[in-house]
Amino acid sequence: MKFNSYKNYLEITGSFKVLSSAPLNGGFCECNKIVNINVDGSQCSNDKPISDSFTEILDLNETNLDSIVGFMTGADVSKFYQGSADIDIGTVHIWITAGIGSSLEKDTNTINIILVTDINLSQTAMANLFIVITEAKSNALRYLEITHDGDLITGTPTDAIAVAKNSKKGDIVKYSGVATPLGKTVYSLVEKGVIEALEKQEGYSVNRPILHKLKEKEIKIEDMTEAAFSLYEGGQYSETEKKAFQNLLKQKCKDENIKSLIESGMYLGRRAKIQNKKDQAYIVADELIGMEIAQYIGGRNALFNFVRYDKEKPGILKKLDNNDIFLDDVIGGLIAGCMTRVYEQK
């Protein structure tokens, strides 16, 4: 087996039996090359045969593609994850490219995972590893807390997997679920690899700043500033006051207690959406979180300020109120606490 990385594609050469969901020659087949090519939106047109993208990028003709299993991605293929591990029965190699992007509807946002091993896997064991890889990928995305339309995502619409073996030696391995040493090893490699690949590609990390997580939900500092000052003396404020608010907001969002309260609200908001809960009068947990955030930042006076923002719901707070029964109060508390401090500094 040999691996090469080029500008527009990754290439693994050898003699393989492969089970894959790849767009080119997917299913169960034999091949001498597995490739993962970078494409843009125009190369993924429904009017264009998939094979055209591979012949153009790899500079091959149609006949040469018969012995290739091919993946496509909009991700930068130079930012791949490569990992390997040895166990008693052989070695496992993993290559991952991962892209989420701003819109999951784009065909180019894809997580591709290629596994190659010298372990003599049965077809059942190869299929088992599909399950293991998918579970590990989904758990990595859960750790990263990547959302789309308010829901945690478990993948993208175009994700693909290959499980390939390049050896017939040794006893046939019939099972490879997570209860086996092989399954545990693959799970660990994929979980770690998806997280690292997305951090390389798009800056996602488990410990990314809370303001980044809010921005992913389309809650920007500018939106919070506009909402904050809309109730400030008729909306009239100086550039100095604006900067003071934004600096305080950034500072407080680094506080571990504030981060924990905001993340609690995010989690509860997702749970409420899954359970189809509405913001009814008897549900006060959302207000309690908002009040705790406000008071932690601005003291008791911030509680009165929180009531004002909660009642008026200016700007982004109104938008959030229609979509998330917790997040509007979380952000309202953040704004109220910081604005109370700005008032006091006048």
C-alpha cells in the first residue's frame, strides 16, 4: 500500500477489496486505487456525469476509472487527518477529510472516511465497521456541538465511507463491532480524526469560544449590541459606550461560569425543541438562567434590566423568542448584565 497527497486529491494505491458508499464505483468491488478528489459546486452539477470530475482531475480516461474507488469533497484535501494503529491481528489506517461549511444543503460539504487494513476482514466485518465508523463520526460531531437549524448534526447529506482490505493472509475476522479490539480501535481513530479534520478545515474545536458558538447560531456581537442599545436612552449612544459594551461582552463570555450557563441554555433549548415544548407561563427555567447570567455580571440592578429586555425583546431577542424558548433569555441576560455595567460606568 502507498499513500500520496496532491493539490487536488489524495491517493491510496495497492490491491484492495473494498466496501464503500463512494460516488464512483461504490458497493463491494476490487480496485487498485482509492482517491478522494476536491471539487467545487460546478463540478457536482446534476447534468454532469460523476466520472467527468475524476477524468479531469486525475487526467485519465473512462476505462482507467474501472479500477478506482472515488470520493468527492468540497473540503481542502490538503487538510486531511491521517491516523493508524496496530493491534494483535494487524494494522488499521484511517484518512479523513471533513467539511461542514455554512450550508449543509451544499453537495460539497462532506465528511469522507477511508479505512485500509491488512486484517483479513469478512464482508460482515467490513459492514460492521461501517456502523462503527458512522457511530464514531456522529459522536465526534456531538462533542463539537455543531448545529444546523438549531439541531445537532450527525453528518452531512453527502458523507461517504470506504472499508478496504489489502491482504488475504491470516484467519478471517468475522466480527468487528465496538465490543472487539478492532472495533474499539477504529472508533477511537475516527472520533479523534473527525474532530481534528474539522479543526484543520474550519476551526471547529471542542473548546472553541462561546462567542463562536453563538455566531454559528447567527447571533453576532453586532446583533447583541443593536438590541442592547435599542432600550438605551432612546437608542442614542456614543462609540465609546458601544466599545465598552462589546469589550465587556467579550470579557464575560470567557468566564467559565457564564460559558456554563450559556451552554446549559443551549442544551435545554435543543431538548425543548425535540420535545416540542412551548414557552408557556409555567416554564420559568429559561428566565431563571437569564436572571442568573444578568445578576452574575451586573449585580442585583441587572435583574431589573433583564425584565426590561425580556418584556420588550428588541432585535435579535425577538427573533430568538420565535425559535428557541431558552436562548432568548440567555442572550437577554447577557445583554442586561453587560448594559447594567455600562450604565454604572457613565
